[in-house]
Amino acid sequence: MLRHPITEDDVRAYERDGVVCIRGQFDAGLVKKARKICVEHSTGTAPTLVAADDADGGPGRTIVSSHMARTRPGFMGLVLRSPAAEIAARLMVVPEVRYFYDQLFIKEPGTQAPTDWHHDLPFWPFKGNHIASVWIALTPVNQENSGLVYVAGSHKWNTLYRPDPAPPRENFLKGDSANLPPCPAFHKEFNNPEYRFLSWDMESGDCLVHHPLTVHGAGPSASLEQRRVALSIRYFGGDAKWAAPQTAFTVPGTEKAAAAGLVPGEFPSNEDIFPVIWRDNEAAGTG
């Protein structure tokens, strides 16, 4: 249940810029519970957990993990109670969305490693526009502690950049992805009037929602006190189609895609792997 409606201005901003900041949709209780689970998860030994200390002896640490809703008891319930799915559906203007996967991002205070510029779609075995990431701030976020920066309108460039993982991984690229150009270092273009950059100071419970082709990145954290904790939940619907994998990224259950009924060029409707999380019952005439 949304705490306040998604407006037409929100939808227009998402369509125009490929990203929008939505304020105050996640209540304090849900944020506190999600943050507790995420921080506890970050200290464990999950196979998808990647922790990287700063190079050259820097003080920070970056922690990333995926698929908590599929692997951590109780986390899917948190996803189901979250307004994130409806937010994504309303912004994409689709009548229902399915759960794709979740991803945890933690940057400890003073982390010098940036989040390299990239866009998401080339990493995934998907094609289409109706795939949205809802990036939820579980702690305050600003430029000092490595808030995200987006290149407005980059989702309309009709360009794919090479999906280079961080930290680098051997044998990560598949298919033709190795032949794609690397994503430019857009922080060198901040004074270039040809580009428009967007970023927001955020409170806990605010979220960013971005299109899968919107280019984004983040700089080092200059804060020596504030840990940055964020949870990104990805959803799809509408024109999304399964595609041949271009990287080693895998959704649990899709390792044998044909057996799971996942056919390149078709909508991935396997309910066990990609359950419907939100449906507009009124639009369907059942509400």
C-alpha cells in the first residue's frame, strides 16, 4: 500500500530522465527491519556475498549481495509487504510486475572505491524497457557518503555498454558482450553542458527508481562516520523478454533455462522463479 500516490509528474520524470526520486513511501518500521536484516546478512557467508576492502590500504569496504529474498528466510515476506513493487508498476505504467531479484549495497565510512559508471541491462538475460530498479535508502544518503549520480535521458541513447563487474571477475562476459564499448567515465563530464546529471540527498525510506539503461555511478565516500546502506529490488512486466545470457549473472532456478520454460524472445512467466508481486486489480476489473 502506497503512503501517497505516484503522480503524473513522477511518471513524466521517469519517462524523460530514466530515473526519479520518490520520497517517504517506506515507513520507519519497515526500513528499520530491512536495515537490520541487511546488516546481519552482510556479516555472514552467503555464496552471493562479495566484500571488497579498499585498495592501497584505504579505510573503507564495499559489500554487495544478491538474491536475499530467495535465500534468506523471511526476506521475501518483507519484499511482499513493501510498496516497492507498486511504485515500479505505477512508474512504468504496467498493470502488474514480477519479482526479478534484490541486491544489497553497503559502503562503509571512508570507502574510497567508486561505483563505476554503468547501466544494468547488459548484465542481465533480459531485453525490454519495463524493468525497474527500486533503490531504497536504508540510511541517509548524500554525495558525501557516495550517493548515486545519473546521466539524465541516457536510457534513450540506444547504446549498450560493456557490463564490466566490480571487482573484476574472470570469465564473466559471454556472447557478444565483450565486444561492447566500455562505459565512459562520466565524472569527467560534469562540466559538459551536453549532459545533465541528477542526484539527490535522501533520508531513510526515500527511494530512487531507474530504467535498466539509465547510466549511473557514485564517487568515493568522504564521510568517516556515515555507513551507506541501500537495498535495490528489481521488477519487470510489460515488454520484458528473456534473452540469451551475456554475462555469468544467474538468477537461481534459471540455470537450465529451457527446462524452466524460459525461451529467448518470450516473456518469462515462470511463477516459481518470477512471481507476480503486484497487480492492479482495479484495472483488471477484479477490484
